[in-house]
Amino acid sequence: MVEDGNFTWPKPFWEQPIWRWDAMFQAGVRAHYRAAQLVTPGMIALGRGLIVNISFWAAQKHLGNVAYGVSKAATDKMTADMAHELRPYGITAISLYPGLVRTEKVMEAAQYLDLSNSESPEFIGRAVSALAIDGDVIRHSGKVLVAAAVASDYGFQDIDGKSPRPLTLANV
């Protein structure tokens, strides 16, 4: 988000460094795709499984920059297509949207951000855990779920005891 001391995240696409595009697709879309390729044969053998791809509202609304939005849209489409192919094998694939997660990079840019409804990195892990033990998780396959809404549905909180508000397309 910050390059040479400047907050470059919201700059227009023609002013973005090309490495940002490459990083979004390498560390995001390609990493999700490759991880799913590697684990799917074992899940097929078991007749069940859960693939969770982390995405965000930028797939549906301009947030931040073009590279970020396109990579999140690609993740959601990939997840929907994976779900279609995996359903006959009893395997669930979902996109999971966190809120604003207090990662190292987010905290580096904290002065530019409103962290009042932010989430710990562990919070989305709790969402994945709740989904993983749900015996009927396949009902969510192909869907986009919001971590804070999953928390509300499954009854868990963040590590600090807070319950972040689920973001929506209107309020993100």
C-alpha cells in the first residue's frame, strides 16, 4: 500500500507499479488455484472437503485500485466454477470475505485507515474452522460469505471478544 513513503494504493491504474498487478495474481488467484489443485485429489478420495478462497468486496465494487478489484473478481469466479466441478464429489468451495484485517501491511498504513471495525487475522480463521465442522457446509458451495456474518450465524467472536459488523456492498 505504501511505496517509498507514499500511500500509492488508491492511485489510478496507470500510476500503479506493474509489480502490484503481478503480486495480486501470483499471491492471490494463482496461489488459490494451485493450492486447490494440490488438495482436491485427497478430498475426492475422502468424498468430502472444503476449499476456502479469501476474496473481498472489491470484486463487486471499485475499492482501492484496478489490480485489486480484478484479482478479487477472478477469485470469486474461479471459486464458483470450482464449486460447480466439485459438487458431485461432496466438496465445497466458497469465497470468504473478511472485513479490514489487521495484517502487517494494513498496520503499516494504519494512519490512512479507519480500524474501528477491523478484524484480527485469527477472526477469519475462526470462520474457516466453523465452516469446516459444519456437516452441511455444502449448502454454501459456490457462494460468497462474509466472515462477520459467518461469526453471527455460527456464534463466535474475534480474539478480543468483539463482534465485527458484517460489511455489505453498500457500506464497504
